[in-house]
Amino acid sequence: MDNSAWLRETQRADPGMSAQKRERIFLLSLSICFLILSFAYQLALPLGEAPDELSHFRVIAYLVRHRSWPVIRGQSAQVPHESTQFPLYYVLSAIATGWIRFDEQIIWEEPNPHHIGAPAPPPEAWANRNFIVHHPGEIWNWEGEFLAFRIARLLSSLAGLGAVLLVYRLVRRVVPERRGAAMIAAALMAFHPRWISLASSVSNDALAVAGSALALNAIVDYMLRPSWKQAGWIGLTLGMAILAKASNIGLLLLWILMWMASTRSQRSWRVRGGELVLSLLGVVLLSGGWLARNFLLYRDPLAFRAHLTLIHWARPEPPSWSDWIFIFLRARETAFLSFGATEGIIAERWVYAIWDLFLLATGAQILRQAWRFRSRWQLDRLRGLLLLVHAFWLGIVILEFVAWNTRVEAGLGRLLFIALPSFWLMVTWAWEGSSSAAWERGVVRAWLICTTMFSILGFSRYLWPAFHQPLRTMEEVPADLERLGWTFEDLEGPPGQPLVRLIGFQVTPRRLMPGQAVRLTACWELLRPAPRNYSFTYQIWSGPDPTRGERLGQVDSYPGMGSWPMRFWPPGSVICDTYRISLSSSRNVPTILSLLIGVYDRSHPDLPQLPHSGGENWFSFGKIPPLSSAPEPRSWEARFEPGILLLAHNIRISDRGISVHLWWKATAHLPPGLHVFLHLLDSEGRWMAGGDGPPRDGAYPTGWWEPGEIVEEERWIDLKQLLPPGAYRVHVGWYHLETGERLPAFDATGKPIPDFSVPLGELQLPQAP
């Protein structure tokens, strides 16, 4: 071989060796990044706040203390509801933490009475995401059961990393012609925000996904090169996957279907049948004992019926079609861009719009690639079968999800996560296949950048702020805050020594429509140590007086949006909380809005709210304006200075009295404190009855009217005393409450109306029965 030929051979060989080296460096870097993100998520998420995390940990603690598995005996069994799970993760965690001394009380299990429930609200309402009360020093506690909790979380992280690496191997085997495809798939898995949060909690889900990925690798290996050894390995991996979680039992059906589909003429049915039997023996060897144990205890190898006796969300009846739409929308929300916590912390809606576009585009691309592949099916039949493995597994998991939600109200996306390895393989094959164009490969790379960004933001923007509200000083209080300075006294404390001070508030917007939400910021200062965990209440009422109005919205919370219970709040520090309060539709529109703020003890309902120094604990802050406005009308009945038109009226007589319906229009900004008088005069002009008061019974004072608004109201003249039958006249007008001076009134021609009292018409009162 001459030098030029040798050089050509070297140039062909070097890139291969360099590519392998780059892949190893990439996988090492990816593993480090995943573990760093996982550890960050673990620090941000307080212990016990991941879905069912406390119950999962109680199973581990039970194993360590009793050296046996908890058994459910009747509906009143005092055992964790996760006791029906399959044992692999819990046994491994118990072995890893068995040397630690567990206290009788696991963590601080004081519940947060204001914990928010599903469905998860928008990010502005991250209040009270904590299911239980946490001591601020918990994040630095690495002793006793706290250390055991963190070790159990670390095992989940290692299982999550194993799943990421197994996804790389899986794609490398199915799509060998594109070395970068496997790296893309592994990165998509590693930087999936919900996957990071799931792999950072005490849960068997991460190990279940790793078991699923391991079994899928074994099935693919067998289909590429069938042998007795591979069949035995499939049996062991299936057994381990099933021991990790019961939902992985669908892998057994997948293996049988793929065994039937992978017929090869050069291998006899006897050999292939023997390999199937060998694999099933492996499954029985590893998981058969646990299935038999469940059958003997509960007459159910999966212990599903026993699980239903412990949970409180079993469905009373099968879901409707509309229910299924909500279930799958909720699953998509909690599966792909939720950041953990008991009820899930979700991103802004525009983030889901991006994700939905990617999902739709990926579905179309899968169909497009399948159409391209149809012409190569006979030449590359094995590749088609390998892809069918993952398509079938996705379908089986969806069917399991449907079966579960038929019986249980738990449309949680993490139940679909055992199909994540197949999902990311299909995504990568669709965009990174051998027939993909450069722009198609660019789509999945762009999404990888997006999901990496979301995974980082999941920690910094969403997860950490939800559970770790910062303490401030007085110098850090926002300058645009409306200052109040209310102080609240503790009923059990020394008299004259206030406990907490409401520095001020900020509410936006001030002009709302029915159903809109208010963004409220309130800053508080703790003046001395608190003897108990008091709660703050923020209530929005219609009208200027909550004792007479309608409550439209309310948020109750511990300080720090639930993360700073008052007993742990350092005196002298300031907490500024921001809440989103959704308003219900009001029957009384237009109306001004009043904000009531109070401090009370939720655990002692017999105790009244703490008194404060400012008298009444509410104030008006905004309004819901009239739903209709119009330009200056061509005709009207009367004009009042400085800017009120009487557009129309309607008079009715009923058993209650005389009802007068009035339509007013503001043409200028009005002074506050204007009242309406409504007089009933006899035929000689003498006053017989009336109905004076502020417009809309005080719900919408004139100081809040804006030019162009049309205000509709109904006023009554109560006929408490019997009036003789005959003809009467109804008059209306306006006056200043403080002085009693009437507003000048003019008719449509511009002439002043006598006494500034506008006649509305005559009516006949009948003879009393």
C-alpha cells in the first residue's frame, strides 16, 4: 500500500475513532449535567412535596423499622397507600438507608391548611404549593430520616440517569446509520423538565422507566440477533421491570407480540418456542413470587383492588367523553412541562402552545417518515419490526392509562412515563432518520435547545420561587406600594404590643370585568415572635362595605405564599407576597370593589380575627364598570349639572311598593357623595313617600363614574303606610349628601326644571284590599 492509499485509509478510520471518543465525552458531559440539574431540583423541592413522596418514603421507613412489607388489612389499615406498589425500588432504598436511625415521626408532617389543589393554576398563583409545613433550616438538615430521604432521592436520580443512557443505546441500535441521533435522543430525555423532577423525588417511577428501557433494549437485541442467551436476558429484564412497577407488566404482552412477529425461516419453531419458554421462566423467577404473594393476600396479583381500598379518588362512574378530553389534556400538562410538586407547577400558557406545535409537527413527521419507509419495507423488514416494537409499547401504555382512569380519578402524565424511551426514539427517528433533510434535523435540534432552556428555568423561575420566598428588609419594600401601616395584635400576647404590621399593598388592575383576575401584592413585617401559625386572608367584595356586599374572590395563605409559617418567620424581617385572585361573576354590576385583609388562626375556628389599629379592615380599591357605554344620545329626559343625563325610566307597581328603573349616563367626572332622591307626591304636591340613597344602593358611588358610562339601577318606594287611592306623581333628582343642596336640573330644551325635581309621570294607587 502506497502512502496515499494508507493516508486515505487513515482518514477513513480516524473519524470513526474520533466519533466514538466524542460520544463518550458527550455521554459523560450529559450525565454530569443531568445529575447537577437533578440535585438542583432536589434542593428546590422541599422533602415530601413531590407526588405521593411521603407515602413512598413511609414504605421505605416501614421496611427499615420492621424488616417486612406492610400488609393491607381492611379499609381502616394504617399503612401507606403506596404499600400496594411492587417492591424493587423500596427494597433498594431500604438497603441503602438501613444503617440510618429513623425517628418515629417522618419529617415534619404538619399539613398546610391552605394547600392549593388541582388543577394547577397559572404561575401567578403559586401560593401554597407546599403540602406540608417546612422549617426554613430543613434544606441544610442531612441527619436521620432527612438523610435517608435524600439518599432515596439520589437512587431515583441514578435510575433516571440509567434510563437516559439506555435511551442512547436503544436509539443507537435502532438507528445505527446516524450516530448523532442517539445523542439527540439521550439529551431530549435528560433535559425533559418533568423527567428531571420525577427523577429527583422519592418514587418508583424513575426506576420503572429505567426498567422499561432495559427491557426494550433486550427485546431489540433479541430481534437483531436471536439466541438462547438473549431470550434468557429478556426474561430477567422483564422480571426486573415488573418488580419496579406493576404497569410494566404490559412489556410481557409486547415481548410475546414481537416474538410472534420476528419469525425467521432459518430457525425452527422448536428453538424459538424454547427461547420463549426460557424468557417466561426468567419472568417467573424474578417477579412470580411477588405476583403470587399478592394473589394469596388480595386475590389480585397486581393488588389493584387493595389499592382502591386505600385511596380516596376512585371514580363512582366511568368518565364521559368530555372527561376523557380533560384527562388527556391534564396528562399532557403534567407530563411534559410540569415541574413537580404535589399538584404540579406548570409554565405559562404560551409554553404549552410551543409544545403543542412540536407535538403536532412530530405526529405529522412520523406519518411522513412511515410513508417514505413503505417502499423499503421488504428490503428493511427488520427495521420496520424494531419501530413497531416502540409503536406497540406506546399503544399498550396508553391503553393501561385509559384502564387506570376508568377506575381512578388520576389523570397524571407521569403514569405514561414508562413509554418515554419509545417516545423519544420515535421522535428522533422521525426527525433524524436517514431520509431526513437538513431542515428536519434542525427542528429537533431547535426543540432540544428549548427543552434545555425550560429545564433550567424549571429550577430558577418556577420551582425555587414556589417554595422559597425571600425575606426582605424595610429598605427593599417596593417604592410604589400604597402604604397602610395597619398593626394586628395577638389575642394571647401582651396588650398594646402588636404582632404583625401590614406595610402596604398594590392591586392591579383597578378596572376589571366579571371573571377577570386581580394581582395583589401585600408586604408584611413581623414585629415579635409568633406563638402560632396565623393565616392571612385577602377577600374581594362588591360594594364599599363587605358586611353588605357579595364576596367575589378570596385567597387565604400562610406568609411567604405558604412557605414561611409565622412560627418560623424571623421578627423584624419583611415578606412581600403576590397572589392572583380570580373574581366570580357578580349579580351586582357595576360596582366598586373592596379588599378585606385579616389575620386569623385556621386551626382554631372559635378564635376571632386579630384586631388591628386602623378600625375597619377593608378599603375600596377598584371597580367593575358598567357593561355598556354609548356616545351622547340624541334624546334624553333630563340633564343634571355637572354631568349626569337621565336617559330613560320605567315605573311599576307591585305588592312590595313602587319600582322605578332608571338609566343614567355620566358625561363628566363627578364629585363623590352624590345621592338620588325619589319622591312620591300627591295631587297637591305634598310629599307622601320616598326612596333616597346613593346610586345602586351604594355599590357604585358617583366618585367612581367615568364619562360615557351608562349606569342602570332600580329604586323602590316602600309603601309601608297605607295611602288613599288616587293619582300620585313620581319625581327624581340628585343632591349633595353633606349639604343637601340639589343638583341643577334641565329639560331637553335647556330650561331649568322647577325645584330641580324631574317629574317621571303619574300613577294610580288602587284601593287597598
